[in-house]
Amino acid sequence: MSKTKKVLIAVSILLLVFSLGEIARTFLRDYAEQQKIEELIKVRGAVSDKAGGAVPSPLTTKTNSEFQELYERNPDIVGWLKIDGTRIEYPVMQNQQDAQYYLDHDFDKKKSKSGLPFLDAHSRINGSDILLVHGHHMKSGWMFKDLMKYKQESFYKEHAVFQFNTLTEKDEYEIIAVILSKVYRKSDDVFKYYQIEKVSTPADFDSYVQNIQKLALYDTGVTPRYGDKLIVLSTCEYSTENGRLAVVARKRK
């Protein structure tokens, strides 16, 4: 065997070992993060028997007692999102000092590649007509990757409603539209679904809804009116540069 062939074989073996190592590290990381989420799911619903804890809690009714222990553990929690037929069952977070904090932190504020779904800086859980929730599209399938299932109208028809509970309410949301868009340059004169801060009047709201429906992948037959509360679940979509997929829904009354 020539020296060149031996070198090529050695390099190939090293590359294989490196690749297997990366796969193993990714698997272990994803498994660890999966375990953390499953632990949070178990904690949710458990009513804390602590009296007069160190963290003041706004939770005073049976409706939101499911959040008691989670809130005391991390008061950045603002709700819980669950979509049947997907792996999406996560706390939704908002850090008042750093809107992007949960892009790369877990529930216990440790560094995390997958982060957690979090509210946009321009959304307030109790004061906004539109709640914009960001979440990663992880190759492992975690966070918001399963929103891609809504590209298929058949999946939508079987999962047209999902749950989003806040600290004070238990709510269901019905899907208005599923859209494909992207993050544009500031100078681009085009509808930007993520600029919710510009929706402040009835006319703004109607215009926002009309633009959403123009981008819709299919017709859901649901048209919100001013006064309805909307939630927008947004994640990366890789068929185009800076692409985004968003699932837009309105709160059921």
C-alpha cells in the first residue's frame, strides 16, 4: 500500500471518529434538554404547599395554580403552549431586561442551544392585542420545528385549535392562517408580520389581518375582527434565506 493511500485512510478514519463524536455530543445534548422539558411538564400542575414564599406570586385562583411551582422557580414564565399532534409542549418566557434572553437559555437560566419559546419585546401578556412568540427550528425536532407540519392543510384540519394558558387564564386559540415570509431589511417596503408594534388602531389591525390572509398557504375560513386577541408562533423556515414560518391564531371567546 502506498504512503499516499495510508495517509488518506488515516485522514478518513479521523474524520469518521470526529463525525461520530459530534453525533454523540449532539444526541447527549438533545437528550439532556429533552429531560429538562419533561421535568418541567411533571412540575406543571403541581400546587406548591409553600406559604409565603420568597418570590411574590400573582397566582391566586384554581385556574392558574398549575403555574405556582414553576413561577416560584422562575418568574419569567408567562404561559404554557401545547399543540396536540406535535412535540410542542413548553413554557413561554419573557425576560424584561433582555428580550432575547431565552434564545439561548433554559428554564433555570443556564446556557442552552435550543433555548425556550419567548415573547417578543413588543408583546405584553396582559396588555397586547397580538402576542408574538419566537422559537427555534431545531434539527433534532425540538422547540418549534413541528410547526412545519402546518404546511400541510390536512394536518391543520386535524389540529386547528391549540392551547395557550397564561398565569391567569386557560385559553384555546383557533388558527387563522399559516404563512411563509422572511425577515426583511428595514428599508424594504413590504408587509412584515413581526412588526406588531405598528398595530395600534382598528385600521392597523384590519390591515394586518388582510396581509396575513394574503400570505396564507390555505384558507381556514377564520377571519378575526378588531378586539380579538391574536397569537403568532414564529420560527425559521429554511427554503429561503432568512425565511420564516408563522402560525397565526385568535383566542376563542
